[in-house]
Amino acid sequence: MKIKYKILHVILLVVGSAITGCYKDDSTLDTIPVNTVEISDPANLTQIVKFQGDSLKLKPTLSQSLGSRIDELEFKWIYYQNNGSISLASPRFEVSNEYELKIAISNEYVLGEPYVFRLEVKDKKAGVASYINYNVLIGNKYGVGWLILEDKAGAGDLSFIFNDYTAEHQVYTSRNTAVLRGPRKLEITPFPVGDEISATGKRLYILADQGSQEYNYLTMVKKFDYSFLFFKAPASINPTVMTWTSQYTYSGVRSPSLGIAINGGKLHSNLVGGFPGIKKWGDVAQNPQKNQNYDLAPFVVGGTTFPAVVYDNLDKRFYHVQAYNPSPVAGTLEPFPTGTTSNVSNPAIFDMNNVGMTMIFQDSTEVLHEYNAIMKSEDNLPYMLRYKTVNTTTAPIITIQKLLMNAPDILSYSAAAASTTSPSLYYAKGNIIRRYETSSNTVLETYSFPANETVTAMKYARYSQGGQGSKLVVATWNGTVGKVYFFTTGPTGAMGSYTNVVGGFAKIVDLAYKY
């Protein structure tokens, strides 16, 4: 009984010591109060959004039970990724031992990822620690806006125009060490691609004289060389197209069906979902004659029935692409099936398998899955061929119209873009833009830039900036400075005067709307 009483007495003493928040000094029989620290900050109640390149500064308020004793406190800041798909054992990294955290958000922090920044405050003497967590999201300021590809005396660079029409320059050179020689074209997929080479997501390619590279869509940091994207790299590198077509839409989201790369006029295809494992571009496709004697124009379109359609400027005809053929292991160029195209005497109809003209431009129309191909005839006349990439049993013929164009200077245009909301085709020569209406076969409107400015690139964006309506975006060059002009097009496609202009660029060779 005495033994039980003594054990109970010891337990009560231990509990009592813990509750009092005091500890015993070895030199006396007195107890000394323990300093406790409370940490507070309204900023830790909400998510903090920071962009790469920003500074993160955090300094919570400290309240100590024994007064201000900063010199007797130890500080330790750590951070870790807080993505729900990542294990709770995500690595912890120590970044500072100061009371106030001051760090730069470098490229090491992943765009779009949530992080926890935790401060530990410990009393050196008592060893008691307190904590506070901050939730920080690494935002992507390059998420929505215009990506600009520039040529600086043969070397490429990127700039970005934000929705408030401010610009940031040297985006490429600030993030990549390799020089981009002879920049040609931007290729952006507006839907996520799952090729299993890297994580599923949108794809960004920059085409250049000696190849192209894939870049991280969010950070614009180089991921892969051009050759790496092929099972067997082309012997000669001369890219003009590297893109993905979409055949279907699921729950309102477009999905990729076929990758198309045109290199030196030859086609390479990439079939998503056709087989397990990594998908890369295959070998050179063959034409129906089982050879590679063709020269494709730098345009590709697709639809539900025909996932990819290309044009051969050597045999002067259209092909649709069969994504995979076991021998050789590549896609093939296929003629259009009987019953889908026509060569009847009606001049408004043409034969997809026997056109006889050279393609100089192609783009979307105001009707989904319908396209206008601008052609040059053997006698140097401009024609517009309209066709669709979807057919049905009730409407099997995909050719729609063949029209001799009343469009001055279209055969020598420097840049062009088609509206997807009105029957308008915009094209430029020198410092002049014309708006050609495809339905009436007339030029309805022209706009002249200063005489020393030449139009170098042009794009149309259906998705507006700041809710201001669809945009025609035009780049010019005066020999010294590049500019980007924004026109808000109305329901009829009318340009009017530009609404905004942004300057300070090198020579712009291409631009693309990123969203």
C-alpha cells in the first residue's frame, strides 16, 4: 500500500511541474518560469501568391510571456511542397535563420505549386518551440497574354505582353543559356497533351533554322532538343510545323488526337493513345506511291472525320494522314476516299486529290471544321478553296467552294490571319492591312501604318483580353524597333483604328495568344 502511495505522489509531482510551465534550477530548490512565445500574423490566414522573380518577405508578430528577449530566441525557416498528390514526406528545405524571412522566388519553385513556409521559434534556454505556417502559391504571370518571338540579329528571344498591355522582355534569355539561332515560328497547343515524354500538359515549341525545341509551357525553360522528340531524328533539320490536332471534345475540353511535324517538307506523325508508353514522332511518312517524293506546305488542319489534312505543293493535291502504318513504322499520306471529294464540271467544286495549284496560306473560318486555302494557279491567279474536315452520310462531299479572289496583293502578302467569328481574312503587304470578306469576295477595309513600318506577323484571337472583344494583333518593324498593334474587331470583323500599341521589341517573327 505504501509503495502505491509513493508512486502516485511521484506522478502528481511530474504532472504538477508540467502544468506550472516552470522548471527547477539545479543550483536552488526554486522553480523558474519558462518563456513562452506566441506567433501571429494575419497573412497566414490566406494564401499568398508570388511570381517567379518576386521577393517573399515574412515577419510575424512575437509575444513573449517574459517580455522581449529576441537575443535568446533561435529562428528557423523551412519550406516544402504542399500539393495533395505529393507524399506528406515531401522534402523539407531550410532557407533562413533570421527572424524576418527575405528570399527571392527563383525558378526552383514550381509554377502553379502550393508551398508551406514554416517559422520555428525556440527559446535557447528552455528549449520550448513555437510555430507558424504560411501558405504560398507560386503563380504564373505568363499564364494569359501574348507571347512574342523576336529575331535579334539572328538570335531568338521571347517577350510577353500582359492583359494591361505592359510588356516584359528577355523572357527567353533570362531563363535559357542556349542561343536560339534563326527563330521562325511559335507552336502552342491550347489543350493538354499526354505523350508520356513528360507530364501531361499544354505544349510549347519554338521552331528555328537548325531545329526546334520543346519548352515548358509554364516556365518557358527548354525541355528537349528537336532530335529527342523523334524515335529516329531527321537526317536534315528544317522544321516548318510541329503541332497537335484535336479530333474530339470531352466535357467541353478538347483532346489531342494526332501530332504532326513537317520537316523539310516531309511529314512525321505522333499518335496519342494508340499504344502504351512514350510517344514520339515517327519516321518520314510515305505517299500513296510508297515513296517520299513530296513537298508539304507549312500548314495542317484537322477535324472529326479527318484528324489531319496537309497539302503537297509538288503533286499539288491534298492528303489526309493515317497516323500509323506498321511498315514502315510511320504515318502515311492517304488520298481522300471516293465519295468525299468531287471533280465535277461545276467550277465551285474542286477535287481534293487533283487541285493543280500551289498553297500559299491556310487558316480557319467562321465555321467550325471549315477551312480556306489560299492558292496560286499556274497562271499566277489567286484562288480560295473552301473545304471541311467532317463529313456525314447525308453530306459526304467535303469540298465547298472554289473562288477566283478579288484580293489585290494577296499573292505577295507578308502576314495573314483569318477571323473565326466573321467571314474575314486579314492580310498585309508592306505597311498596309486589308480586310477581305470571303462571303462577298471583296476588300472592304484597309489600314495603313506609318510608311517606314512593315508588317511582319499577324494573329487573330477569339478570346478577348479584359473582355474587350476579339483581337487582331499585328506586329510591325521599322528597321530599328518592333511594335505590336491591337485592333478590336466587331461582329462584322471591322478593324477601325487600333486600340493599343506596345513597343520596344526587336524584329517580331511570330506571336501567339497564350491562355
